[in-house]
Amino acid sequence: MPHNLPRLGFSVGDLAGIGPEVIYKTLLDERLLKICTPVIYGTATALFDDFPTPADSEHLQFRQLRDVADTAPGRLNAVTCWDEDFALAPGQPSPATGAAARESLLAAARDLKAGKLDGIVTAPISKDNTQADNFRYPGHTEFLTSFFEAPESLMFLVDEDAALRIATVTGHIPLKDVPAKLTAELLRTKITLLLKSLKNDFGILKPRIAVLGLNPHAGENGLLGKEEGDTVSPVIQQFAHDGHLVFGPFPADGFFGTQQFRQFDATLALYHDQGLIPFKLMAFERGVNFTAGLNVVRTSPDHGTAYGLAGQYKADESSFRAAVYLACDIWKQRRENAEPRSAR
């Protein structure tokens, strides 16, 4: 049925971490209900009863549901994912908290796939503690790529306030495996996904993309590595030949050190830490992890479970809130793209 606000599922992450806290703090602002309909995947009383309740929090009344089809706009909704009770010790992950994180994510993903949600925002999981026979993935990105049967996806870190966008070619793999993984075909695929996302999800008609080098000094003309000359540069040149504004490869240290990234709409790093270290240094409290390349909307905060903060009510919810905002913006942008021009 047509609706004016996106229905966003919130998976709760590992309950021993700060996931429930940052969700709760985000929901404290009643204005959130004016931009989306939140659906938390878990039992609200078990998740939030230990947190302080402000005096002016009448909207913090959850409708506990069995089926997301019963979601009510303008209200906080929660879908039951598990029935059993278990002891919860903040900061101490257990098989039970890993199972709860897994079940919350799987339930939200199933409803998203069935068209009952418009997007999901995922709270942090422990990649190790979430593993099970039905969940053998190194992270959310890999699971969702497989679950939604996408040939490839793109880990895309976004801070819209600072216009900072960094994507990665490779994700959760050992550093020693990156050179073999970095083929011309994979690089072409990731650049194509990045161009499409900047156009379709962010409304940038002619995006400018910078591609980083793999080796120190981007290989120094082959002295410090061959990957730039053999793989990266030829792919960039082909995109430029085809009329796209793709540039590089740039040495990563100078590129970020001189803030050259500000000249581009997005930067493509070649491996996980090359992109995430500078991003988290500049945008840790407000950055968002967006999975581009899927036919659904998924965002998450750019931090982890932070077990050391759990139970202290000191966690900063800014990144989770930004993830909700970005999910709403992308849903709106895609919806506008799908409308005939005469109807706009």
C-alpha cells in the first residue's frame, strides 16, 4: 500500500553491547516519528526497561507485535523475535546474546525481502559471537549481499554533514589476501556500483570519484609495487575514456593528509582499513555504513558493539541516528527516481 513515511526495521545487535542503548536514545526524540515508522526487532520490555525514562516520554509506548503487517504509523513498534528469557550481563557476550542478534537480523531481513519494510538499520554485532550453522558470514554486508542475491555490493561509509564518502573494493578479508583479490574485473564492478549509487541514492548527476593506490606512494611507478600500473590505472583510464569522472590512483597518505578528498564526491579505497581508518578519524561519532548495490536500503552506525561501554548509559547515539536519517534520505531519493517525470 502507498505510504508517506518509510517503515524502517531496527535489528538490535548483540544485546551485551551498546546496540539497545543507542536505539533507545535515538527513539527518545519524538520527532523521529515524523520521518519514519520505526520497527524494532526484539521484545521492547527486555531491551529497554533498564534505561532511565524521561518525564516527557509519553511516545515511548511500544506496540509489541507478532507480525510487522500490524505496524502503526506514528507509533513505536516492536516485533517479537524470541520468546525465551535469558540472563543479560552488559559487556559480557554469550551464545544467547549472539543468537538474539542473529534472530533479530534474520527476522528484519526476511520482512524486508517480503516488502513489509522499506529499509533496515542494523545495530552492531560481534562477528565472532554471531556465527552459527545458519550464519557463516564475516559481517552484515556479506550476509545481506548473499540474502538478497546480489552479485556484488559495496561497503560505503558516509558522513553527509561533511560531504565525506569512502567506499572499499575489498571488505572483511585478511590483508595478505587483498592483492590476489584485487582484479580488474572486481575494480570495474566496484567503480560501477559507486557511480550508480552516487547517482541513484545521492542524486549526484555527474559524480567525481577518486581511486586510491594499493602500495605506498601508489607504487612509485612500479618501484614499490606493480598493482597500480598493471591493474588500477588501466581500469581508471577505461572509465575516463567512457566519459566518467574517475581519477587516480592517488597515494592514500597524501590524499587524506592534504584533504584532497574534498575535491571529489567519493573516494574508493582498495581495502578495509585504508578507507575506514581515515573515515573513523574524521567522522566516528556521526558516520554511517551504507551497503550500496542492493535493491533494498540498509544502513548502520560506523562503530562496533563497544562492550566496554555497555550498561553505563554513556554511549553516543549520533551515528545510529545518522544511519536512520540516511536510510530515510535514500528511500526518498529512490522513490523520486522511480516516479515518472510528469508526476514530479
